[in-house]
Amino acid sequence: MAAAAAARGFGPEREAEPAKEARVVGSELVDTYTVYIIQVTDGNHEWTVKHRYSDFHDLHEKLVAERKIDKNLLPPKKIIGKNSRSLVEKREKDLEVYLQTLLTTFPGVAPRVLAHFLHFHFYEINGITAALAEELYEKGEQLLGAGEVFAIRPLQLYAVTEQLQQGKPTCASGDAKTDLGHILDFTCRLKYLKVSGTEGPFGTSNIQEQCLPFDLSIFKSLHQVEISHCDAKHIQGLVTSKPTLATMSFRFSATSMKEVLVPEASEFDEWEPEGTALEGPVTAIIPTWQALTTLDLSHNSIFEIDESVKLIPKIEFLDLSHNGVLVVDNLQHLCNLVHLDLSYNKLSSLEGVHTKLGNVKTLNLAGNLLESLSGLHKLYSLVNLDLSNNRIEQMEEVRSIGSLPCLEHVALLNNPLSIIPDYRTKVLAQFGERASEICLDGTVTTEKELDTVEVLKAIQKAKDVKSKLSNTEKKVGEDSRLSATPCVRPSGSPSSAASTSASLPQPILSNQGILGDE
């Protein structure tokens, strides 16, 4: 009952159910028999069902036996000329009258055999919930005991939400197996949930699953939830799982992090997470996702890492790959973050990134627009780094990561510098004494490469010594030239033996020298 009350607050109140319609809109010849095409309409939802005449006959026999309908209601069989165009066209009209009469006879919940014939268990609210309730009545305890992920469609959740909102008896059909209570009992105890929609219309219908609203507040014990191809703006009730939810995934569903993490933010001008020291005017205190450690928001249309990350302080694994993120921001709030995936975004700069990612051990930046690595030089905890498929051209950029003490795995493939001759050994040489510890592009460093690295290091050392000597000789030469330059006294200046060139340093006399002169 509590779940029903919660769901009734979801969206506008549902109007009285429109009458359902079934029209035979055509037919087609398959092998030696005719298949009739039925278009079923339920409010704004439409779908197509195909049946041959023998299916109608079987349906009729069951309804006559179970519901005592008029046995002459169905148009009779024809043996001769059964596929003739004239007979088929007449039968189309007669079968449409037959179906419409049945829907008028059973305006509420259709008999089970009729509901299945018209595919109500796939597309119609009462049929969907009845089928789901029966499935959970038979297998619910087994599914819960196995601890497996339970997959459900957005259309099924929409149907349950609407059914609860109507406030009708939980067992309108009279069949105890189809009681809505079986669904509510199951959802209260379920730990692992997967909700997957479709990109286009569902099945033979015009139903766009990704646009359907539904309420997840009927789930009270979720530890893990995966949602894909739904509209995050139309999902309510997930916040009720904050105390238990440890892993959450939203894919192909969101346009911002706020939509997922703080859907109620749109109702308030200013908000802060629970436990924050308040400094200014705040209209709402939002509870954090206190159990959430893994968040996957990949494959969405997210363009910024907004302040909603303050609500996930215990996050350890964050996947924002395949979005449109332009800047690494706000991640300083995630002190427990150790794995960050920002691959295939639109990052072009990493300046100051060490102030946001102090404890990260695995960082995936593949598939961005990076030309420079200067912002990575202080990520001292970094162990795994993927920089493949970027725009890094200069070998000098690798020096920014060459001194990182914990780095072990580096990927630089498909950058302009990866086509440089002896690319691997030149990259490994940037790591100095740690070259043997580096696994570059998934390949462990070989002894031969290490020998080459030593040669490169020796050559570089010789160049550095030569450069240093050259700089020293140059400096000595400049000092000699300056010492030999005659001092020209400007005209009109006072004559003094102590006058020196303004370009030379003034001598400093010790106290002892001064006393000796005296």
C-alpha cells in the first residue's frame, strides 16, 4: 500500500481509460493460407498482430467454453475458395466486427485468452502487469535466491507505475497469480536490477520506450542498477535507494550528471549536500548517495562534470567515457576516486588536473584532443595511464609523466609521435632508471629495448655534458670580454680612482681590509 501511495504521486492523474479498438486492416497470403493483419489501439498506443483464421477459431472455442459467449458470433469456416479475394475481404470485415464485439463485451480486464490473442501481455497496461505478476509468482523466490540481475523493460515499469496510480484492486482479473502484490513483494527485496529500453518503437507498436515515465520507488533494497536507452528526466524514485545502492549505470539516457544524481535540484534555487558547512543562503539540503562506490555514466550526452558530484563522496570508480566533456572540473570533491575513465570526450587541456585527481591510480584519457601532458606531472599515485588516440606530437611531452614514481602501464598508440622511428625505445628512455618497469602499449619492455634505452641515455648524457661545457665556455668568454672592455668616463663626471664601469659588480671590502687601510 505504501508503494501504491508513492506511485500515485508520479505525474498527472490518469484520465479514464479510453475504449480499446481492434481493426482488421488487411491480409497477406503465406504459403497456402491467409494471415489477417489486426491493428489494436489503446489510447495513444497502437500495435499490430497477425493471425490466420484457425487462430480465431481456437480463440472462439475457448471463449465459448470459458465465458459462454454466442457460439455463432464468429464467421463460419469456408473450405472452397477460402483464399479468394472476395471471401478474404468479407472475412476481414466480419472478423473486425467479431473482435470489436469481444472488446465491448469485456470492457475492463479482457479474458486471459483474448488478452494473449491481441498481445495485451506485450503492450497493454493490465496485460503487462498481469503477465509480470504471474512470472514473479512462479519464479520470484528462485530469482531472489540466485542473486542474479533481474532484467525488466521500461514499458513494464511504466505499466506498473500506471497501474498503481489508478488505485484499482491489485487483482482485478480475479486470478490470484496475477495479483500486483507479487510484483511489489519482489521489487521490495530485489538487489540487482537492469532496465533496458529500445532506440526506436518497441516490437510492432508505436511505443517509444525511451520516452516513457516510470517510478523506481517500489525498489527498496537495490545494490546495483543498470539503466540504458531511457530518458533520465522521466525516471523518478531512484533516490529512495540511496541508503543501499553501491553500483549505478546510466547509458544512452542522460544529458547531465544532475539529472541522475540530483533530479530534485530543478525544484530549488540553491542546494547543498547533507553534512556540508553552510556559508550562504540554501533552499534545500540533499542527502548524499552514501553507499555508491561505482558510477558509470558513459555513452551519454554529458558536457560538464557539474557540482552534483558533491553528492557521491564515496565514489571509487567513475566512468564518463563517450560523452562531450570539455574540462576536468569538480572532481576534487571525490577523495576516494581511484579509477577515472574520461576517454572519448573533448578534452584539450590538462592544466591543473593534479589538483582535482590527487589519488587516482587508473586514468583513461584515450580518444581526446590532447597535445600536451604538462598537467599530469604531479599525479604521483598514477599506475595506469591510457593516452592513445590523441594529438601528442613531441617526445618532450612524455617527460611530464617520465618521473611519476608509480606509473607501470602507459598507452600512447595512435598519436602522431607513435610513428617516430624507434618510438618505443625513445618513449621508454624518458622513464630513466624505471624503463624496465614500464609496460608500453600493452607490451612488456624487452631486454633488447632496455639495451637500446641505455645507449640512448648515454648519448643524452653526453649531449647534456657537452651542452653544459659549451654553456660554461660561453659564459667564461663573455666574462673575459666584459673585463677587457675599457672604462670610458663620461665627460663632466668627477675624477676618481674608485670609479668603475656600471656593468661590473662593485667590490665588497671586509672590515679587516678597512681597518688595515687606516
